[in-house]
Amino acid sequence: ETGVTQSPTHLIKTRGQQVTLRCSSQSGHNTVSWYQQALGQGPQFIFQYYREEENGRGNFPPRFSGLQFPNYSSELNVNALELDDSALYLCASAAGTTQVRNEQFFGPGTRLTVL
Amino acid sequence: AQTVTQSQPEMSVQEAETVTLSCTYDTSENNYYLFWYKQPPSRQMILVIRQEAYKQQNATENRFSVNFQKAAKSFSLKISDSQLGDTAMYFCAFPFNAGGTSYGKLTFGQGTILTVHP
């Protein structure tokens, strides 16, 4: 069973640029959530995708957007990068959607640095 | 809105000893789950233990156990026989409904850095 993978591992961008981060969910999982984790802080929920549609969103501006593909992999896109976007971006996948108990399986994250 | 608070930024413990990490939360819901996650320096977030609020019995997973006090909205993690590999950041997490048809969206506490010394 393949776990959640993310690419790239590290990324450096400059202010104003756009970035795309990728996530492959664990086999059999159809729900993907994205989190932003600033250094020394807990992760903050960005949004969740279920069956290729956005299914809930946290307190993040519209320049944070995403996609989920038929194979349930996902992308996080951030436009007009700001210095405060520097963070570890975590992807988590889960099987099913309606049970609160569903365990989230996290990827290793992508470290984004905005200069 | 649900909030999760971890009041201990850092803790340390000697190998083989016991340590307890604290977590409090606020919610108006009656039936919910609580989670403790571990994030080692490798960054991979790993589920340590899960508690179902409607269960009276505290959850236990090998050396890890919780002390769940529903009325007090407290959810502490006890690590017994601490090992060097337990060194990590620990997060208490609470699932919330941020819209849409599903759950599984987590609110995390600020985290507690645990260092296990030889």
C-alpha cells in the first residue's frame, strides 16, 4: 500500500509568483485535505476535495485554489505569492467522507519559501 | 467555533520515564472525536491515538494513553516508558465541519515539542 506522497519536497519562489504543489493520495482514498503549517505552529486547514469538487474551505483567500483529479490526486495552487505564504504545506487523504472518525493520512509536506 | 489549546510549548523527559501533555478544547457539539498526532523532525504527521467522546473509557495504544475529561473539555496524552524515538512535536486535533458534506477537517493546537533525553 503506497502512502501519501507530495512533490516537490522544497521550493523557493519570489513574491508575486505562482506555485503549484502536488499530492498523490493513499490508495483507495477519495478525500484530500490541504493544510498550511507555519514554522513552530499547528497546521491550518485550507480546503478539502472530495470526488473532484471542493468540499469545505478554511479562512484562506481565493488566491489559494485547488484541483482534484479522477485518480484522486490533487494540486494546490497559490497565486500572487506573499512572504507570509512561506510555510510547510501538508496534504492528507482519507477514505470516505461522512464519518468524523476517518483517520487522515498525511504526506511529508512541501516546504515553500517565498523571498 | 471550535478551538484547541495546548499550553505547554516544550516538555522534556528522561528515557523510560512518563510524561503527560495537556490539551483543552472548546466545542458545543456532544458527539465528536479527538486526536493526538505526532510530527517528528522528518515532518510526517502520524496519528498516535484517537478518542471517541461518547465512550467513557480512555483510549490506549501500547505506551500511549489519554485522560479524557469531557465535562472539563480536557484531553491529555500520557506517554509511558518514554523512548528516544518519541522525540517530536505533538498536536492535539479536533475535527470540525468547515462546510460541504464531509467531515475530517482538523483544527490543531499550537503543539508541544517533546524531547526525550537518554
